[in-house]
Amino acid sequence: MTLKSFIYPSIGSNKAKNLSEIGNIVSDLNTALEKYLRGEGVKDPQGIRLPGMNEAAEAVKAFKAELKGSKDDLAVRAGLNEKGHLALALSGIVPRKGKPVKIDDEIVIRKEFAALVDEMKNEANAVVNLQKGNAAVDNAAAGQAKKAGTAASTPETMQLRGIRSGNVILVAHGGREEVNGTIIGTKLGKKSAAELVDLLTENSDKNKVLHPDFSGTVWLFGCFTASGGIAPPGDKYDYESYARSVWELLKRKGFTKAVVKGNPGTGRGSSAGEQSSVTPTGQKDYDRLKKELAKLNTDMEAATKVLDMLDKAHKTAGTKLADDPKVAALSKKIADMMGEAKRLEAEKESHVLKGLVATYGLKVR
């Protein structure tokens, strides 16, 4: 078989890489594949099964051992063959028992890869705003919808039936509670885990519920949806995290291939669709710093108002503001508070990681 399109070592080029130049073929191929898939418009290139990858790696290892000490080399390429399979091709001359042997091997890494790429490119996504009218939620939902290439809907207008392997992104504020010293997510959009799963699976209008063969991702886009401990934190909640509970309930209803994602801490979603979360270990420190910063900002506002009043008083009296000793002391106090606020903000933000999520279930395609 012959490669018809090329992914490795360069996308779109049949220029090969010498076998002797290759270090870790698995790592090289995975990097090249991710670049290729993103270039093809696949938004989530993770979780793709590559059954032939081990065979490809063993072939590379065996040929490298056979050619050790030889001046001969093999050309290595990877791409799609005429059947649309993802394959690794090795070609060249190998001296065996003093005689040159022509090598033209092709190892299939994933059958029907081209069809899989087309399927992933055409995956449908839904973004559901569970708290329409809330400015922060509206902004996050709009950002996620833009990133997903769709329009944000609501529970009344959502259409989930046509989504089989894409993403259902539920955007809302998350609830939290501290149980036995553990911060745990309790609700999303004021819905318990059971109520949320009912929203996704129980409706007389079948267009509003998940397809029975749904194998995509339910993204719980809200604060603390994946906060919790390794073990159940107490009698009040019988789950280690809200997201895990949603995942378990979906499995009980037959959605065994579904994946559920959530935020381990305070979550954020920008108008550009960027997502970040506070780390589980940094959440309490983040909360403390946030309170300190809020108090400091209130104190700064109060001090600034006093300074403004002094300024108005001096203008009325026709005296110089700079000659008032109270002004110098107050200005210094405000400057010191601004410096402290900058420090607290930096320390608070050090607990935030871009793209941090917790995942329940394995997405395999």
C-alpha cells in the first residue's frame, strides 16, 4: 500500500525522516497527529485509539537494532493510505547476511482514520445557559458557544438529541459547602446532581434529551462542580464530587460511554471561551485572599473619598491641598494600600490554572 497524504514528519509533505534520527516515534507521532487534527478543525483531539502504535514502535526499534553500525538507513513517513487508514511507512535497504534487502513496510496504526477525522470535524455541540439573565453566566455561555461554534440555548430551547460524540456544556453558577473540612460542590444552576441528570434525560420532547448512544462529554461549566475529596466527606452528601455524582447517575441510566468534566475550584469562563479554575489545594487560601482584597479595596475607596473631600474643602477655602499634613499622610496610606492590593491580587491569582478540569470517564474513539 502507498501513502496518499502525509502527516509525519511534515504535514502535507512526503519528505521522510531518517530512521537513525528518530528518538521516540510514539511521542513524535502523537505530536504530529495532534497538530494535524487541530489543523483539520478537530477541537478535541484527545482520546483516540491507536491500536497499531505499539507495533509501529516495535518495528522502529527492531530496524534500528538491525541497522546499528551500518551506513544504510530507512526512510520513515506516516499518513493516510489509499484506504484512509493511518499508517507508518518504512522504506529503504537493509543488509541481511551481506545481501541488500529492499524494505517497503507499512504498519496500520488506526483503520478508517480518515472517516474518524471527518466524524470528529462534524461533531455537534450544545451550550446550555442554565441561568440566563445573570451577567457572569451570560458572558461565559456566550464565550463557550463561540468556541464550540454554536449558539447558546436554554433548558427551554436546547436540542441535545443530535449530539452523539460532541460536547454538552452546561453553564451556571455552582454551589458549595464545606463538609468535615472538605469543600464540595453541591449544585449547578441551583440543581442537584439528580435534577441535572433528569434535565438531560427526562423530557417528553425527545429532542431535549441526550441520544441513547451518547458517548460525548457533559461539561459542568460552573464553580466547584468537581470539588470534593477522595472519599465521601460525610452523611449529607453521598458522593466525592458533584461531577462524579452526575457521571454515576448517567451510567445508571445507560449512558455508560459518557464523560463528565467539572471545575475543581472557583471556575472562570471568558468571553473568548477560555476556562480556568482554582486548584483544590489553593482554594481556601484563594478565598482568604479574596476577602482580604475586598476589605482592602473598601478601605481604599473610603480613604479616596476622604481625600476628595479634603480637596474640595481646600478649593472652597482657597488654600493649598499640598500644605495640609493630613493629605500627605492619607496619600501615603492610599499608595501603601495599592501596593498591598497588587501583592494580594498576584498571590490570589497564583492559585488559578488555565484549563484545569477534572474528568470522570474515559473518552475513547
